[in-house]
Amino acid sequence: MKSDISIVILAAGKGSRMKSPKAKVLHTISGKEMLYHIIKESKKISDDISVVVAHQKEAVVAKMQSYFDDIHFVTQDAENFPGTGGAMKNVAPKNDKVLVLNGDMPLITAESLGGFFTLESDIIMSIFDLENPDGYGRVILDENRVIKIVEQKDATPSELKTTTVNAGIYAFKKSVLEKYIPLLSNANAQNEYYLTDVISMAREDGLKVSALLVDEEHFKGINSKLDLARAEEIMQERIKSAWMNAGVIMQLPQTIYIEEGVTFEGESIVENGCRITGNTLIASSHIKAHSVIEDSIVKDSDVGPLAHLRPASHIEGTHIGNFVEVKKSSLKGVKAGHLSYLGDAIIDEGTNIGAGTITCNYDGVKKYQTIIGKNVFVGSDTQLVAPVTIEDDVMIAAGTTVTSGKVEKGSLAISRTKLKTITDYYYRFFGKK
Ligand code: UD1
Ligand code: MG
């Protein structure tokens, strides 16, 4: 449902209340930057999207360009024209209708913006009522007609009591912006040019300003790390509900974290306490309690409880048990039931990895590969010093350190010191009790 509306996203502010060295719009929710979520939804509606940048401009632009290639970036002269009104000075939207979104509203969805398209007014602004309006601009109404927006820092004690607040999304006729943005003044508590002052100026000139009642669940502004955590809960609820509706079984879903970008196929089960991140794909698998899976592919397998699949792991038809860590490895038709580190490895069908097996993939300078063929039996507590290739049908005795670089098909590898037993040594050492 692309429309003939241009979208401007304000993302140039410092975000001082975040108390962070990172630009506010780059803080993440469900693994993706706030600004990413907003642009993603905006693209469903419009082909003309401008993002206003200034603070940490290079970082913001580079990150967004890694996802989207058709966004216009506009630089705000934040030194001379700070504030949301200053941010609008250099934008040149193509269409006659312009939707302006604050860059700190990551919960908006294309559907929730629907009400802003019927632009019979000169301005449509957005309001909601909050028990605790702290941080928001207060909307001063006269019998349901908007008079003005007063920022918290400029509000009188009686204005501060107003619980109707400005959500921070506006649809303007382009002509309205062209007329009033140059007329804004910075005579206020923050010495900033407020976009919100356009409302009262337009009202005084008799223009039609309407207020759309919106919900906090979609229009919450993120100013602090507390807001960020609350928004995360809402986003997680959305992501998990969508996957459950698509057929995924989740046990105690409120304890599960699934990032934007994760996909499921077939029927999978995710038990409580799991964390699944990046571009992970889970297909017809069972992820048991408290496992962590990052940027991996898991098909027809069971993983955990308490297993860790690090990036670039590809697991198919495989059993991964508790306390097994896998990194950048491919396991197909394998059993690795307990307590192992399998890094930079390729392991083939029918192979059993005994408890305590470690691929020694790093010599302190470089990383090396371990290749294990079909039907290999790796005994418990084996160390595979990489680079190493174990051919098909090999048996490795428990406690072996494989340093040979290669073990040939069909052989047994065993490295052990001969067991010595000394009768009654215990009693000689500790004495009899
Ligand atoms: C703003 C509104 C307030 C509203 C609230 C809703 C103004 C003056 N106030 O306040 O009425 O209730 O949003 O969430 O608009 N930005 C720039 N350049 C700047 C300053 C800010 O691009 O110079 C961007 C920020 O990156 C941010 C957005 O504008 O994404 C809003 O800025 P913020 O400082 O969060 O405004 P609020 O104080 O929340
Ligand atoms: Mg804000």
C-alpha cells in the first residue's frame, strides 16, 4: 500500500538522556537499531524517505546503508539550528504530503500509520493520554481543539499536569512546512527550534489542525534506557506472537528472546530461557531450555539444554547435548551429547563425539580446521589438535591427544601413558582412619 506521501525521519539528535556514547537511534531493539525498525516500516508506505542526521552522522549513515540503499540522508546544521524544527530546515520532500516521524519511535508499524493518510487537514498531529506524561510535550486543548504543544521544560506547573501528550508524528501539507519552518524561533528553555511550534503558529493563522488519538504500544518515544527496555518487551511480544501463529511451539515464551531476522520453518519447539539471534534459521528442530543460538542454521536437530551455537554453525540431523559449544562448524548426522568445544570443524554423518572432546583450533596466532569423516567414534576427553583430518571409520580412544595431522581410514588412534596401580598407596599417604 505505497502512498503518495513523503516520509521524513528525524535522527540527528544527541539523545543525552540515554547517557550513552552511542547515538540514540543506533541503540538496538531485538537486535536491530531503532532507526532500522522505523525505516523498515516506512518503506512499506513510501518511496520517498529522508533521514535527517547530524550527531554521529557517519556511523548512522553507514549502518543504515548496510540495510537500505534508497534512503536520502539530509544533514542538519545542528550547531546553528538545533532542535526538531532545525532538523526540518534542509529537507526537500518530493510529495505534497509529508509524514514526519521522530527517530526514537521504533514501535511504529505501517498499519498504525494508516490514520495519517487522509489529509484533509493542513496538519494532523498525534496524541495520547498517559498516567505518567513525563518527558513528553504536553498538548494544550480547548474543547478538543489543539491550541499548542508545550515542551516539558517550558511548561508552567498547571500545563505540566496535562496528561494529553504529543506522540511525535505529524502529517503536514508541504506548503505548511515551507511557510512555517523558516519562521520558527529558539526563544525557549532549550534554545532550540521546536517543530512543535508550527502547530500553534498554523492554528493562529486559522489553518486546520487535527489530532489523531494513537496508542503508546506503537508510538512510544524512547528517551532513556528504561524506555528502551520497555520497548524491547513490546517488540519481543510481537516477534514471538508472529512465530507462534506461524506454527512454532514456545514454552514460557516470556522467558525466550528472539531477534528480528531469525526465521523458522516447519514445526519447531523452543523451550524456556532460549536466546536466538542474528539471521538464524531453525527448521523442524527442538531447542531445549537455556540454549543460545547465534547466526546459525539448525535443521532437523535437537540442541541443548544449555548448549551454545556461535555464528556460522550449520547443524543438520544432529543431536547437540548439554554444555556443547559449536562455532563456525558444519555437523551433519552427528551426535555430540555432552561437554565439548567444536570450532572450525566439518563433521560428517554417523560420527559420535564423546563427552569432553575439544577441537584445539587456535595456536595463539591462527585458527585451524578439524575435518572428521563418516562413522568416526571419538572417545571421551579427546583433544584434536588442528589442523587435523580424521578419515572415515576411525576410532579414537578415550583421553587421546591427536597431533598427527591425519588419522587414516579404518584405524584406531590412541595416545596414553600406561596405567600403573600401587597397592595400599592411599593408606600409606593418608594413614588408616
Ligand atoms: C519530542 C517533541 C515532544 C514529543 C516527543 C514524543 C519536540 C520539540 N518535542 O520531544 O513534544 O512529546 O518528541 O516522543 O519536537 N532530533 C533531531 N535534531 C535535533 C533534535 C532532535 O533530528 O536537533 C531528532 C532526535 O534524533 C529524535 C527526535 O528528533 O529522534 C526527537 O527528539 P527528542 O530529543 O527525543 O525529542 P523529545 O524531547 O522526545
Ligand atoms: Mg524523544
